[in-house]
Amino acid sequence: MLEDAMWLPDEREYFFERDPGVFRFIHNYLRYGEVHLPTGFCGPLLEKELDEWGIPLGLDIQRCCLGPVISSKFKVDSLRKFENHLEPDIIKPSYWIHSPRWQAFRAKVWQVIDVAPRVIHQSTMKHRGSTDSNAFSITSRYDYPSRKVSASDDCLNDDDDDGVEAQSTGRDFSRSLANSVLKNQSLRLPLQSGEGLNQLLAVQPRLIISSLSTREKLIMRWARRLYVTYETLIVTAAVLVFMLSTVDQYRIPIRTDGSSPEVENSTQNTGTNRTSITLPIPSIVKMDVFFSITITIDVLTRMVFCPAIRPWLFSLYTLIDILSLVPFYCELILYEMIHHKAFVNAEDWLVRLMSIEGYVVILKVFVVLRLFRVLRRHRGTRVLLYTIRTTFLDMCIIVILILESALFFGAAIYFTDDNFNNIPRGFWWALITMSTVGYGDLVPTHTVGYVVAMICVITGTLLMSYTIPVLVNHFILYYDHADQLAMVKQMHRSAKRKARSRNMSKYAQKALSSARVLMNNTLNNAVAKVNSTIQLSARTMEVKDPGLVVEKKQRAVSEDNLSMGTN
């Protein structure tokens, strides 16, 4: 413990550079052998302070004080995972059109129709020129560590709103590169003595971003709102048309004797048709075709403007779009075949095809899931999905407990009440009773059955009241943190606007220029030192191996002879 202490000879005492508020509890630990932690301190800060004093977390800490530290540590870890989950995916774009204008336009359209991911553009000779291509070869050769953008940085940085794709700043990278140059003497960089910081900043790997003006950002914001409204209305209308197509008043029977179907009153058609096969009325069919074509155009637009075709093609949302379009086109083909009387005098084939089509139509339910594409832009939806994902194990335990209890009470009511003739019916009754729904289709009729029902209701109420708050607490924790990140982002934007509007003082300008000159001189000195070290090592190798010197002289003589012969 005294290794990190400072001995003051005048006062004849040891001095510790530690938090004085925590030292009182450390002193009590030395006196009583028990660690009692103060309240109101941050858990990670207490953990670091105890680690500085050589007390591991959990060792000699009493249970009365261990809870706040562990809960704070769990909260920090959970929020860190939550922030990492909020980050957009990093993908490698597919350049099937290499035009810079097209790439900028594609990124803007994709930001309007979907959540823009973080796209890393690798520098090439074609796009960035010789300087950046050499820089890319240097970074890929020496494998410099790139900066990882966390969710908190993303929320504090408004580049995601200012541009089409997220951007990583180069300040941390240049700082790490400068430290690498100063620490690693064997690192060889193709820098001249006069280039300094500008050349080092050109070496860094970047995330290319198209900056937008204030007018363009306003247009993009309104375009996103209009597209979300348009997609919501289209999906809602498609669902309503699907619901109306199942109502008897909006369906007409089809005849298989060659006569064309006629629109009649459903109350008159019920008993006069020789077949029960019906189709929606023509207006419903036309609206169905319109919405299917609209959704198809939306899917094709996403395919054209997506940053990378493979991740988009194998994503869950693309699978939902394809499954929702299959029944539309199956029905369209069937309507065309019936319209052209392809099933005249072929009632058996028509019945079989209509039965298969009835199962395919179930896939229309996937149209509703398209609304999740719109809702995932909202912060609450993302928090809810993440909460369900993190508490999936707890929810499985809750479901297992409910099912086991329902099976127990279902078997008990079967053996105690004559109104239940099998255990599955008793299981259904117990499950409905425990969920406090109570349809009333099955009820006990004897006193023992009443007692079983009463215990079943109490058990279901206790299970629901003690297990559901687990999900609710996690949701509140993540939602509050997401609100805080959004508020910090808004505050950072306002601070940046104020900083832009406020003119820098002459003293600050002079200090900034002095810092730039100092950094340039430091980097130039570091590069010169590295070059001198390399030259010194080369001379040392020549001294150790005289053959290299002879070979070098012969090469110089041959070059001189070659130049004289050329002249």
C-alpha cells in the first residue's frame, strides 16, 4: 500500500493522492476489517478507488453495501451494450456504378427511404489520386488502428444529420499516429521534412461523407417525413383492402360452366350457386393490383439505391417484402386465368387451385410487418425491440412457469369437476383464467372446482405481477438513456451553432496558431529522428558487411558508365 505513497519528511507522514471522501471508509477497514462503502458515490468510481487501495471488488465488502456497487456496474455494462446496439451497421458498399454523382445521389435517396448505415469507402488511385492511394497502401501495410465510433459519440456528433453517411473524425487517429511515430523508432514513413501534420492527416483512413447545406438538410428532413407518411398510408390501405376482400358482401361467386361471373346481391346468391368458390369484386381486385405494383416499385427502388446488394438481399425486411408480394401476384395470375375462362368445365382443378391459393393468401399478413420498417425509425420501437431481445431468457422463464401452472390446474380441474371431460380443455380453461381474461366458455360446477379456480386465479395474478416488471424496468432504463443521448445530441448541436456564430478572440487565434506550429515542429523532428536512425542502422550494416560496400560501389560505377554511354 505504501508503494504509491509519498513520504513528507517535514511532516513525517505519508501522503496519498486519493479521494478524501473514500479514505475514511478505507481507514475504517484497517480498523475493523470490514468495508462499508459510502452512499451517493458512483459505482465505477468506487471500484477504481478500491482497486487503487488494493481491495478487489467483493473482498471484505459487506452485503449491505455491495448492492449499489454491483447494480451500478450492471447498469453501466448494460447501457454500453445498448449504445453499441444503436450504432448503424458498418457495410462495404458495392460500386456497380462508379460515378461520384451517382453515389452521392444514391446515398441521399437511401437516407430518405431507410436508415443510413455507416459505409466505409476505401481510397483508390481512381477516386482519390496518387497521394491518397499511397496513404491507403501505407495504412493497409502497417495496419494502423482505426477509431471506433461509439453510440455516445454518434449521438454527440451531428454529422449523421449533416451528411448522408456517418463520418469519423481524424483527430484521434492523427494523435495515435503521432504517438506511434514517437514511440516506434523502426517505423518508416515516406514523409519529407516540410510536410508535417498535413501529410500525416492525409495518411489516415477516412469515411467519406457528402456535406449538406442547411437548405438541403431541410429538404431531406421533409422528404423523409413525406416518405414515411406515404408508406404508412400505402400499407394501411393494402391491409384494409385485404380485410374487405374476406367479407361476403364484397365477394362474388364464379361459375365453372363457361358463364361469366355476375355481381349479384350476396343474400340472393347464397343458395343458388352450384359452387361455393368466390372471388373479390372487381374494384377490390383493382385496388389490390395497384397496391401490389406500388409495393413492388418500392422494393425495386430499394434494390437500386441500397448501399450493398448482398446485405440488403438477405435482410429480414427484404424477406418480408418478398413474402408479402407472393400472394398478390398469385391472385393476379388466378384472376387472369379465370377472366380468360381457362377453367371452363374444369371444376376439380379450380377447386384444388383455389384451396392452395387460400393458404398462399395467408402470406398477405406480412404486409402489416412492413410497418415495422417505418416504426424502427422511432426511438421507442428500437428500445422496445432491444428490450425484448435482452430479456428473452426471462420471458421464456415466465412462459414456462405459466404453462406449467396451467397444466397443473388443468389436470386438477379435470379430476375434481365433471364439466371438464379431458385435460386439454382443462389446460385451456386454466390458461385463460390465469391470464385474467375469462371467456366463460368453460366454468367449474362443483365446490372443489371453485376452490381450484380460486387458487388458479391467485397464482396467475402473482405470476403476472412479479414477472412482467422485469421487462418494464429494462425498457424504462434503456428508454431513459436513449432520451438522455438525444438530449445531449441536441445540446451539442446548439453549442456548435453558438460556437460558429461567436467570433474567436485574437488571443485564441494566436494560441491556436502557436499550437499548430508546435505540433508541426514536433512531427518534423520526430520524422527527422526516424530517418537519421534508419540511415545510422544502414551504415552499421555496411560496416559489418564490407561486401555491401563493394557491391554498392560497383553499382555506382556501372550506372556512371551507362550514363556516359548514353551521352
